[in-house]
Amino acid sequence: LEVSIIASDLLLYCNVTAESRCKLISWLIPVHRYLRLSFECCSLSVNIMDRFLASTPVASDCFQLLGVTALLLACKQVEVFSPRISQLLSLCCDAFSREQLCNLECLILLRLNFRLAAPTIAFFLDFYANHSLAGRHMGGDGVSNVSHRLPGDKDEEVKRRKRGSRLALRVCELTLADYAFNKYTPSLTARCALALANQLLRTSQGLEDPTVIGLCLQTMDRIVLSSKYCM
């Protein structure tokens, strides 16, 4: 399923270069923070943009418009509230009109066959990080043992793992902007980002344990099979 939404050869069919893509995404990342949007929204907007670029040629002078339009569509998919169109256009110094944005929004929906949802790197990062926190409290079948209580924020192990998760998120932001990472699946990139963060902080997320990895994969299979990603 992940492989089907990877746009690893998108630059072969458009006028956009890896450098211009990196510049746009490096701009979108602080924009999504400024608008107080989730990292899931940012990741999905990049995925939408890449899938559209893989199917439709885009002029370089319209590339920024594509970025904010993809961000708007991602907001409508995963956020409770979406930013106003006028607010998004002002971030582009009003270089584009409302009509242009709405027309591009319709075109993206048609090209993607209205399939906006995708398994993003943010989804897998959140899943692995949360699963590792609860890993030692899981039974062999992956079901939480209610006789144990999760450690509180004062638990040093939890604090270390949370720091590792935050650092891994920053690493994932860097991979979003780098076109070289497009050939890797989001789940693999998320796990590698967590592993790198753990090495830098000299901590462990528990993902090295084969039992934890097995539980993650089993749970992920159940989620994917029952989710809208398979619709």
C-alpha cells in the first residue's frame, strides 16, 4: 500500500527541480507551524503535492500556489479547522488569486481521483513512538495489560523517549524536503529517524526488540486493513 503512493519519479514529468521542491517544502514547514497545524497535515500536503506532480506538469511560477493548495486540501482532510484562503494567499504575497487557488484545488482532486488520504511519515512516526512507550505494558497478543499503569511524565525513561520522538520529528521534516528520500517508504523512514534520534541521545525506543517490532507490524496490519486507506 505504501509503495502505491510513493512518487519517486515525479521530477521526470514536470518542470520542477529537486532544488525548487526542497525550497518550497522548507517554506511550507514553518508555514504549517505558524498556522498551528499538525505534522500529519504537513506530511499529507507534501504527499498530495508529489502525487499531483507525478501526473501533471506544473509551471515553475505556479509551484508555490500548488504548495498552499495542497496544504489547504490536507487541512480539510485531517484538521478540525482549515485556514482561510485569504490567509494562505497572503503568505504568497497575494501573487495568486482566489479563483486560481480554487481551480487548482479542483484539478488536484480530479487528478488524484479524490483520494487524499495516504499513510504518511507522520502517521508511522506517531504510531511507533506511542507503541514503544506502551510496549513493555503489552501482552503477547498486543493487547494492553490493564493491571499495569503507564509511567507518568516524571518517569525518566518516558522523558527520554519523548525527547527522542521530538528529535525524530525534526529529522522527518528534513527528509520531507529532500527528494532523495522519496524512494523510501514512510514507515521505513520513520523507523530510521527514531533509530537515529536514539543514537544521538543515547536512548532506546524499544524498537530494536523483535517482539516489539512484531507487535507493531501485527497492529499496523489490522489498522491498514480496516482503515480508509484501503478504500
